[in-house]
Amino acid sequence: MIEKETNAFRDNPSGLTFFLDRSSVGIAGAGGIGSNVAATLIRAGVGRLVITDFDSVELPNLNRQFYFRDQIGYPKVEALKHNLELINPDARIEIHNRIIDAQNACSIYSECDLLVEAFDTAEAKVMLLESWLTGLSGRPIVACSGLAGYGRTDLIRVDRRENLIIVGDQESDLSQGTLSARVGIVANMMANEIIELLSGSDATCGT
């Protein structure tokens, strides 16, 4: 196992893999943001992910989400786990095929070092952030806001607020449509923030 990981992450910055492999990241939502953040983190060498989503893969998801045509109809969390394990079979991926609400939002992610908000609707985002900021106080949270449309890359920014980091343009809405390019930019910027936060962490994952 050690030999495999050393080879897979040979080109990582020196010392980074040590921290990432021992980290645990919780991802709420497995759509355009959640699935792509997960893929980037697994490619970077994050050792444990906890991913929750209740939805199934649909054909329109394929324009921006990390799924394939033969996975249409499968629960997103199961399809995503399969895809992530093709990248790194040694990664520890825990999945929950269920709706996240105010009652379970904290218990699902209680052993995670860092949390990722990847919901679609404003109401769900508010519920999740309020639950985490209250029930899991002190855990870093990386969230997204504004990723619709295409172009206007210069408007995408990182807003850092103590333990909450928000990535996006913070103004576009889903009525403008979603496309892989802009969704991917936001997802990878979020992953980059996560990697930076974890790189200096001495926390160990809960497994």
C-alpha cells in the first residue's frame, strides 16, 4: 500500500501527501461541485472522504458532473465512489445515500477535519451552514456561491471569513445555466483552498 501511494503521488509537493493521507473531508452534495471537488481531492491524495447525496445520476448531469453514461440511474454516491476508487483504490470513501437535514448534518460529518458545502439551492445552503457553524464549531468550511453561465472568469474569487471560505462570483444564479468549464473552475479553486488548509493540519482522520 505504501509503495502504491508513493508512486501515485510522486509528483506532489514535498511533504504534502503525509498530511493529506491522514485527513478526512466531508462533502455535502455529489453534483457538479461535490463530485469534482471529490475527484480533485482524491487525485491529490486525501485519504478519507465522507460524501452524502440522495439523488441519482441523470443524463443532463453529464455536462458538468464526474459521472459516465453507463451510470445513469445509479445513486450518485455509489457511482462516485466507484469512479474515485478507479483513481485511488486505497482511498477510504464513506457514502450516505440520504437527504441531509438539520437533524443529521452534524452527526454524518462528526469525524471530518474539514467540511465542503456543495448544495444547489439557497435554502439548503443556509440550513447546512447554520447547522455546521453551530454544531461543528471550529471546523473549516469551504462553500460555493455563484458558478453559473460561462466566461467572466475574472469575477470568480475567494472570500475568507474565519472558518468559512466561499468560492464563486457570489452573484450568478442557476437560471443562467451551468457548464463544465465554470463549475470546474470553482470546484478546483475550492479543492485548492482545502489542500492548503489541510497541508498544515496535524489532525488525523477518524478511521
